Amino acid sequence: MSAQLLVIAKAPVPGRVKTRLCPPCTPRQAADLAAAALADTLDAVTDAPARRRVLVLDGDHPAPDGWTTLPQRGVGLGQRLTNAFADSALPGVGSVLVGMDTPQLTPPLLAAAARALDAVDATIGPADDGGWWLLALRDPRHAAILSEVPMSTPDTCAATLDALHRLGLRVTRLQSLRDVDTATDALAVAAAHPHGRFAATVRAHLPVLTGATR
């Protein structure tokens, strides 16, 4: 199935993003890590096959050439996710949504999520913390259930799956990835995936913890 790729993100403004990295990071360093994670995510999506690529943004941040930018709207993450699918919907085109917390994302993972919609109604990528890092829907209207799912909890992925199954949808899972929420997460993701802007920024801002030098 032809699919579009959506990235829902916050502009990397100090004090507004990745606040759980502080400490040991300063707000400026946390924002730099967020900017690097977003940049790696946008690179991966740019390199993946897609009908269209959309940055669904809270704030002001440039999108790569050829992308569409839409503003986030809604109160709470569930509503913002629901509206991201609704506002970007294209007739007969599935939607694959990711956030900016998994800079280890790769184009093959995105392509696999889109291909899965040929056989199922939804694809979910579980996160190690109990949430999810990707949701792909053959019919974006089914995202309406997200406004009723508790977000940012250890049961978010399970609750999302339950809601999708209550709609009678066929759902498949991708591999689990680790979200970057804390310094421990950042170090683990950078160590496992040492290439890219995010890993370089971790080495620059957390040199004592990584054993690196400036």
C-alpha cells in the first residue's frame, strides 16, 4: 500500500523539550540533543519511500525540502496524535507516524511498516518503556481512538492495541525500540547506534558519562 510518512515533533527550544534530561544536561544541552534526534529522524524519513512526508509541528522549525509542514492542534498528546492523522489524511493513502524520540530509526523499518498495511489495518512499533514509537494506519480515521488512550504511561502500547482490536482491526507489530527520555536512554541509544548527529551530540554533551573528551 502506498503510504505517507508523518513526524510529530516539538521545536527544540530550551526548557520546552527533553526536560527529563535535566540534570545532568542543561536546558540548552537537552535542546541540542532534541534537535539532533529530530535531524536524524527527518533524515531517515527522507530516505524512506513515501507518497508524501509531513512534519506535524509544535512551534517553529524548518522541514527538509519537499516536505509539508502542518501545525499540531489539540489538548494533550492523544488529541494531537488524532488530529495529526486527520489533518494530513489523503484519500486511499495509509499513514505511518513516528515521533522524534527514536533517532535510531532506519528507512527499512519505515518501509516495513508501510508494506505491512498491504495485509493488515494497523502496524505498531512498541517502545521499551511501554509506549509506542510508530503507529501506521491503513485508514487514518481510525486514529480517533487515540484521544481516549492514556499517553506516556507504561501501558500506552497495550491500551492502544486494545483500542485498535475493539474496532475489529488487524494489527501487526514491529520490533521494539528504546525512546530517548532520560540521560540513561540517550547513552544507551548512542552506544548502540554510534553514527549520526544524535550520537555525536551525546558524546559532546555527556563526556564524563560516555568516557569521551571534548
